[in-house]
Amino acid sequence: MPNEKATRRGHADTDEREFSGESLGILRRAQGEMLWLIDRGYPIKNAATFVGNHYMLSNRQRLALTRATSPTVSAAARKRKEVSSCRGQIVSIDGFNLIITLEVALSGSLLIKCMDGTVRDLAGLRGTYRLIDKTDAAIPLIGQKLQSMGISGAVFYLDAPVSNTGRLKTRIYELLGAYDYDISVELVKNADALLKGRAHVVTSDSIVLDACASWINLAASIIVGSVSGAGYIDLSMGDLSENPIKNDTPG
């Protein structure tokens, strides 16, 4: 993609200040209180507002808490459905979810290690998307990882209402066409709805994780193994010594 200028997907100038040092300590303390509330039935958005107001958190910090924190029972249920082996299987990929997360990682922008073991970004989609210089790096990383897993095929589901979906579809075919497994890219009205109940789903979307039969934590695996220098904030509420992602310094 030679004509695409360098772009830092998901970057915010305030991240270094808001997600390091004392600010990170406050954020983790706020997360503990937020978890206490949602484990007792409080809606997560209400809990984020209540705790965020108390600690005077920014909108971006509140978004990080909302994306990282899940009721304890939900996080455990998601982890039980995670699978690492899919040899000979067809995997169903939440296309924008995976590609944007990798674009953020390759941009050195902020990523969050979450309670359910996923890695999530704070970029957001909001109905608009454009290919950037990192897109041509992200897609081959997906192709190489899937090849190593020995899958028989991969179906990318892209939300058709999002801008530039057709361009991304074409680029996926161009970059992954030479691999040994079958590739299909489907433009659909609502990818989340189609992935409900399916096995071997590639996503970090909490709604999809709760509704699918099994899932593959592909973004985290690719980032840990193939993206050097990515920055992570650990909000997994777990023991850091057991975490494969431990670098608390944003890129």
C-alpha cells in the first residue's frame, strides 16, 4: 500500500500521562471498585460512570476500564471456551475486530490486557474505517499465524455498512491468496450476529465471546509472538508473573 501515509491507529497524546505511574495506580484501584460493583449486578456503564466520577477519570480511562473489566463469572466462562488447537478446522474471523487491534499494535498505540485474557484497543470503529500503512503488515501476520495453526479455511466477516469494507475485502484476498488454506471474505450486515453460536471464532468482542461456542485468542497470540515494541497496560486483575503480557509502558 505504497500511497498510504504513516498513521498511528488508536494513538492519543494523553496516553503516556493517563496510563502510567500514579495515574495507572489510580486506574487499577478504580478497576477493583468497579469489579466489586458489577459482580453484584450493577450495569457496567453505570459502574464506570460512578467510579469514573469518583476518581475524576478521563473518558479514555473510563473506556479502558469498561473494555478491560468483566464480571468475574463472565471472564471465567469466556476462558473456559477458549481453544488453542484448530488444526483442520474452518475459523470464523471477526474481521474489523482483529485487523484494527493489530493495526493499533503495529502503530505502537495503547493496548489493554483484559480480565478475560484478550487484548483490546481503544481505537473504536464508529462506522468509519480506512486502510492505513499498517494494514498491509497486519493482514500477513494473520495469514502466517493461521498457516502455522494448520487450519483448513478462514472466513473473514466484515460489516458491510462500514466505509471502505470493499477495499479491505480486496486487500485480504490479495495478501492471503497464496496460503495453503481456503480464504473467504463475506460482507455482512452484522458480523456479531452471524458469529453467535459458532465454534473456532476469532474475536475479542465481549458480546461475541459470550455468544459463541468456542473462540481463539488470535490477536493476543500474534501480538505477543510477532509485534515487537508494542505497549501494553495490564488490567487483567491477575498475577503479573503469570501474564504473557507484562509491559506497562505505552508505545
